[in-house]
Amino acid sequence: MLPTLNASFLATTAHASPAPIEGSQGVLLACAGALLLAMFAGARHGYWRGPVRQIAPTVALALAILGAWIGGAAFGHSVLHGTLVPWLLRGICGMFLLGSILWLAAFAFLWRLGRNRFPNPTGETENPVLGAIVGCWTAILWSTVVFFLLAATGAIAQFWIDNTRPAAGSTTARILTQLVVVKNSLARVNGAAWLKTWNPLPAHLQRTIEKGLRVLNTPGALQRLQRLQPIRAIATDPAFYPLTQNPEIRQCIAAHDIHKLLAHPAVLQLLADDNFQRKLAQTNLGQLFDQALEPAL
């Protein structure tokens, strides 16, 4: 018999539709002030560094992102093969590692180029005005990236609130709400209204998460999911089934002790099993969730 999964860990506590979360004029003014300070700091640094050295981090980052996107996944699977890094995460880790290496190399080259290309016996920076202009615009660019990341975080927070309905007044609810407030505040900027309904998560991933949360909160759906053949094949796999019978792992799950669970030797051995993770990656969870929810539709 398959072990019964505990759905209470992700169970929702509210059912009413949450009230819309509005933006704040104060947050928008704070973001504008931060942008002005960044522009001043960028212009000041560019004045003393010169244009080439000022733009070096930005150009290096663009090259690192491009290189990581093209070859990061293959790099990760090649370098991290045989390590404890899970097969599912090796592509992402490889992108981060390759990107970091490329960024350091490109930054060092451009920084040295900027220092040697414009030598000045007096010690003063060459082209200080151009450097200040470049510094101002790089500050605008980086600020835009930061604001975009804040908006993306707020969009994911909104998605989580809509689908899990955290208890009002809880720490989780307060943090998520503040992130949404920041996102909706940025949406007040002219031409940025689309941020209010934007979500960086791919549509198929959103649907899969929504269906998974519905399974956890639909009576009988979780049991039907466990009876499906693909799920039974995973649960009875020789690499996974012993974990369900391990009393220490059951205790970690019951206590919601994620850190102790991930540090358990049996879990680490499972994470190093490439074949099992490939089988897991090939499972169509969206389709299985649909089958589990069919009687409730």
C-alpha cells in the first residue's frame, strides 16, 4: 500500500476571494528617490573611473548572461556529473557557474582596458564628463533591472496569495502583501500598467501549480492521485520506496523539518540518482492532476 501524503502542510485556511491589493504613492516616491540617488552615485563614480571602467560591469553581465544561456546547462551537466548536485538542478547550477566565470573574465579585461587605454600622468581621469554621462545611464539601467525584479517578485507573491489564501494577519500574508504593494505601486508609472496583471512564471507552470494546489485541497483528489499508475510507479521505485518506510524521514515530514530532511543520507542518495530524476522529469504532472480532479469537475 502506498503511504498517504500529508496535505496539511500546504492546506489553505481561507476560502473567500481576497480583497484587491492597491499600490502606494509613498512606495512609488521612495522608488523615485532611490532612482535619483542611484543616478547621482553613478555619475559620480563614472566621473572618477572613466567611461570604459564604469560600463565594464554592465557589459560583462550582458556577456555572462548570453554565454550562460547558450552553454550553461551543458556546462553544468558536464562539470557536476557524479556529484551530489541533483540532476534536475545541474543545468541551473551550470548556468550560474559559467555566468560567474564569464562575468569575472569580461569585467577584469574591460577594467584593465579602461585603465591602460587612457593613461594620464597627472592621475586625473580621462573623459570625466563622458564617464559621468555613462555612469548616470548605467545607474538608470541597473535601477530598471532592480525595479523589474521587484515587480516579478510581487507578481509571484500575488499568484501565491490567489492560490493558497494565507491566513490573514500571518507573517507570510504580511510579507506577500507588501511585495504585491510594491509591484502595484510600480504599475502606477505611465506605460507600466501591464505590471498589475503580469506574471513571469510560464503559463504551463502556473497551470500545473494551480492544479497541484487544487488536488491538495479537493476531498479525495489526493488519494485518487496516489492510485494513478505513473504515481505508483514513482512511489514504488526501488530508489524512492525505501524512503517512505524510513522512520527518521517520516518524523522529519511530520515535524515539517525541511533542513533535516534534505540533510538525511537517504535523501542525498536519492538526489544523486540520475535515473530516478530523469523518470520524475518525464512525468506529466498536469495531466495526472487533471485525472485526479475529474470527479470533482
